[in-house]
Amino acid sequence: MTVEKFDLGEVNIEAIVNGSGETFVLLARGGGEAATFNDFTPLLNEKGYKTVAINRRGYAGSSGPLENLTLHDLANDVADVIQLLGEGPVHVLGWAFGNRVARCVAEDHPQLVKSVILLAAGGKIPPNPESSKFYAILGKPNSSREDRLEALKSLYFSPVTDINTVSKAFRGGGTTPEERKKHRRATEAHGKANRATPIMEWWNGGKAPMLVIQGLDDQSAVPENGRILKEQNVERVKLVNIEKAGHFLIDEIPEIIAKEIDLFLRDLQ
């Protein structure tokens, strides 16, 4: 594992790089840093792929302006990193919020994208209405740790997932007050960037072959989103539905995801 820096001028992007072979650029969930892929990328490396997990601007060692952003700005950062890698078009994997950036990269810079892999690909259909009560628990500063973990599990995981997996998934975001403040500022800025970008500017995710993997217990990016994306792009999109997995499926079923990705890419050859 190496940490590499990419100087984009006003923006500096940090990435965690592993393995060798065809290159994957990985984009994490909202509020997630590149390190959220640390338990997953070795599974792709073992199958013969190089992984470049990017910290979007504002997270960890990445920096850049955070005011008045759109998803196009975040996508341009990723495109600049791909160009600096100098390895030609790459596979772009986006998880949750990262899937929106990944699709925007494929729309804005199609020549740099060999395929698009989406995990928990929401966008059109809103979260399950029952989710509001769990968001309310997370929004209360005096909520107990136990209540918060149960709310996080209900929102983002399958009911069968162990609570220890939930707890592990939400570690990170800085160890000092200053680091946590920086992390929150980046998350807020990226949320605003998402809201500032019309969905049709990124929804189709370009023209490259696309794999959509979704958990059928996902309460946030509900499975109807993947079904619509498949219906609108029948020839280009492969849709994989997985039972007993939720929004954080990469923490729940990493081996299955790596296997499905490898099968998808081998079919393209």
C-alpha cells in the first residue's frame, strides 16, 4: 500500500494505491474517506487489478476550494488524477455518494472511463419513508451510542448484519476536534455540490459498460433506482440484486462484490 499525492494546481488529491494490473479508481460513500476501502481493495488486487482509492477534496490529505461546488468539480478532480496516472481509460467504481461522482466522471470525461461500477446507486427514488425516524435519532445530540448504532443499522444495513460490523464501518472521520471539524466541513460541501447538480447531468453515467450492484435491503438507495437505470439502458447495464445486504454492502459482502466485478469485466473481454 502506498499513499500518492496528485498536484492539480489549486486542488491536491491524495489516493491510496495498491496492486497492479488494469486500474480501478474508487470513490467512497458520503462522508467516507479512501480508507473505507482498505478491507475491500485487497480482494480486487488478488484478482489482478490495481486500485486507486481517492480522497475527495477536503477529506484526509486532499485539499481544495469547497465553496460553490457541483459534482462536475469533484468529477474533474477525478479526471485529472486519471490523466496523471497516464494509464489510459480506467474502471471507475463509485459507492453511494461516490456513485454520483463516478457517473459524472463518465458523463463529462467518457474517453477516460473503460467501465462504471456502481454500488448502492440511488438518485431518483427517495429513501424509504420510515427512514425519517432514524435520521431524527441521529440528529439528536443526546442520543445514546446504542440508539445511534441501531439507527445506523436500520438505515444502512440489512437486518441480518451484526452490530459489530455497523460499529466498525463508522470509525474514522478524524481523531482530533480539528480533524472532525474539517471532515464535517467537507461532507457538508459535498452534500451542497450534489444538491447543486441536476440529476440528469449525471444519471445515465456516460456510455461505457456499467455494472450496478445493489442490496435488496437498502433503505437509502432503494433498489427501484437500479431497476430504473437498467430499464433505461438495457444493453449497457448489468444489474445484480443481492439479498441480505443494504446501503453499506461493501462492508457486509465484500467477497461477493469482488467476485461480481471480476465476472463482469471478464465478460467484457
